[in-house]
Amino acid sequence: MASEHTVGFEPADELAKDRESVRRRFWVKLKRVAGRLLFTEELLAAYYCAFDRQTPRHVQAALLGALAYFIMPFDFVTDVLPVLGFTDDAAVLATAIRMVASHITPEHRDAARAALQRGVDGRDVEVGSDVEK
């Protein structure tokens, strides 16, 4: 049963349990909306931290929940509204990042910058290795 503090987040919680679905759907949505986001680099750093094998499970869970909320097709504030559309996504992500900020490493941030430099193309670079997935 959902409490009043979790209403609306249950679908994101369920989606977050399916890591591969989050991974796949993340890149699809990011490619579609990257130009409209003011927090793309932070979003990518969170993504790389969430999928880094060295990241503790509780940190991965928090970040996967925030990423799942980002890719959800239903938002409290629809993403098609100019300026306001991604404020809820930014708030959820900022809260998750604030909770786990010490785990987002310079390597995660470097991977985020590298993804932005080459253009968001859906290629997934594994942090800590030279292998692309």
C-alpha cells in the first residue's frame, strides 16, 4: 500500500527494478530531449554512477529510481511544456544526487562530458574501462 509520500512513484519504482529497460529507454528519451535539458551533464553522471559496478547497491537503487522517473511516459508536469516540463524530473534527480553525491566520481563526470562531446548517440561507455557496450 502506498503512503501519501510515495503516491505517483510506484511505476518508477517498478521500472527501476529492470536495469536493462532503464538503460535502453534512458538513451531513447535522452536523445529526444537533450537539447531542452539544463541538467543533461548531471543526468548522465548519475546514469554512469548507477550502472558502475563499483557503486554500492543502495546508491544504484536511488539513482535508478530517479532515472526511471525521468524515462516514465507519465509525469506530474508534462515534458512538452516549455521551461516547466522537466522541473519535476530535475527535482527528483537533484534529490537523488544530493543523497548520493559522494559516490558520483570524477570518472562518472568525465564519462558524462565525453558523451556530450561526441553527441548523445546511445552508445553506452562502461565507466572504468575502455570498452563500449
